[in-house]
Amino acid sequence: MLIKNKFIKSISDISNEEFKSISNARNSPFMSYKFLESMEASGSASPSAGWHPHHVTSYKNQTLNGFMPLYLKNNSQGEFVFDHQWSYALQRAQRKYYPKFLSAIPFTPCETSKFITPELSIAAEMIKATKDKMAELNIETWHVLYPDEKTKNILKKNNFIERFDYRFVWNNKNFIDFDDFLKTFTSRQRKNIKSERKKVKKEGVQFITKDKRLLGEEDWNIFYKFYANTYLERMQKPYLNIEFFKKIHRNRDDLNPIIFFAIQDGGVVAGSLCFEGDGILYGRHWGCSKNIQNLHFECCYYQGIEYCIENNLSLFDPGIQGEYKIRRGFEPKLSSSLHFILHKDFRKAIQDFCDKEKDSIDSYIDACSEYTPIKKEYRII
């Protein structure tokens, strides 16, 4: 039996059939061949955009038996885990922080497995191969963003440092409908949410939900204009291009996209894109052409909550950050990223940084838990 690791320059260097042969069908839509291929082939996550694929593969007797996403990055854009202080510190020491290695789903801060293999022992081999490559190229850091619990456990056994963060998620407690969900709130906040929804309705805004069975090509053209507008308002170039969304449409049967469209006076004025995984709804992108009070909350959160209740989904992960989510039924949840630091001096500095940061994160989550308007008997334990 011959086990061999190989670094590849594109996800397309392997086939979808090979990937599926080692993949768990219950993985999120993001840790899939077609999502990664859509990112890379569209040019959204490509060397020209600062994402240089160096994916790690493992072969057993010339048959693929392992895959790990890996990119060489010359910046920290599109990652949502902020390491600028780390880069400044290493630069002050006259050393190079970039390029760095990154294992993540580009522009997608959602928790996923990072090792695709039916044999967990293969994960250790891919980790070793990557560390050897770091030493060969003198790459000082390797970052694994938003790993699931199984991935975290493997990485921590291999001398990775855990950096903690937080996100806000909605948990379905077997709600019958939205009104049943509202019963979990204090009376004051229950009234506030009803008022927010009523104001949107008073503007004559209605919503339609389009899943993979109903979405058409023109829907993506409409949605992209909204998505791009959110970046243009900040004088930024959109991370994702229209070709990416067209590829998502072509692969919709596997990736399960859902768009909540807001309609006013017969025209579409906003849209929120989500993806459905195994019992989870992931909120990803949104945009609008008109500023309507509370439209963002309705389109991005309340419509998603209603969808989860109607379709018996257990969790709604709307994306990172946003303390305003607390007032709308989302609760704080500890999350983390894992980091391997090649040299001992910088590793110690990063470990000290993460230890101190963890104390602040714990205090913040405690404060959020006290701030939530959800009745105590309904809170996350």
C-alpha cells in the first residue's frame, strides 16, 4: 500500500467523482467540490484575486483518499478572521507574515469540516505534509478558519493554537409558527418585532421564496445587482463576480440555494441569499435597491426564521458579527479558528495573545447573554 500526498493548483485537478467518493454527503454545501470549483473557475477565488490554490490531496495506491483546502495568501481579504495585528508584529521584527497558508472556504465564514477523507488517520498525514511545505518555503503561519469540532480536535492534537471568537445563531425549539417563536421573548421585545414587521408590510412589501426548483437565470442577474450594490455603497469591489452566481445556479441541485425576494409595486427591491445544509440554513449575502425601514431585518432574518420553522430546520446561521441580531432571537455562540505558527518565538507571542483575547470573548458572551430579550427558559444552555 502506497500513501502519497500531493499539492494541486486547482480543485479541477481532481474530478467531482473522485471528490464525492471520499466525501460525506452530510457535509455543508460549502465544503463541496462544486462550491469550491465555482469559486475558483469563476475567478472569484483565484491567483489574480489573491487566492493561490495549494490544495492537499492524499492518494492510496493512486486512488484519491483525502482532500484539504489550502490557499497561499498574500493578504487577509475575504477571511473574516482579523489578523492584522499579527502581521504588523512580525513585520516589526523584520520578518514576513505574507505569504501565509490558509485552509478555509473563500469568503464564507461558516463552520465546516476541513478534512475530506473516509480515514481520519489521513488527516494527520496531510497536516504533516503541509508543515513540511511551510518549512521548505519558510511560510511562518497556517490558519484554519471556521473548522467543525472534529477538525478542531485533530488540529489541537497537532500543536495548533485555538483562537476564540463568537457568532450569533438561531435555534429552532420545535416552534409551530412565527407567533410561537415570539412567545420566547419578553413582552416589550415581542411588541418591537411585530412593529418592525408591520412597518415593512405597511410599505406594501411582500416576499417570495425561490429555492432550487423555482430559481431561474434572471433571478441571479437581479440578485447580483443588489449584492454588488452593498459593496459599491462602501466604494469597494464585490468579492464575488456574476459568473460565480451563474455557476451556483448551474449547480443548484447540489448546493441548495434559496433567495428571499422582497417585492414592492410589482418590482423586486431586495434579496437575501441563503444555502440549505443538513438541517441548517446559512445566510450569506443580501442587497437592495431601495432603503426601506426594517427591510434588512425582515429579508435577512425573519424570512429565514419562518423558512426554518416551516421546513423543520434546527439552526439558522445568518453570518458573523452584528449585535443587533440579539434583539431578534439570535443567541451568542463561541466559535474559533486554529493556527499553526512555524517558529517558537512567534508561536509563544500568538499563544499569549489568544489566551488574553479568550478572556475578553468570554466576558462579551456573558454580557450578550444578559442583554438578550429571550426569556431565560428558552435560552441556549
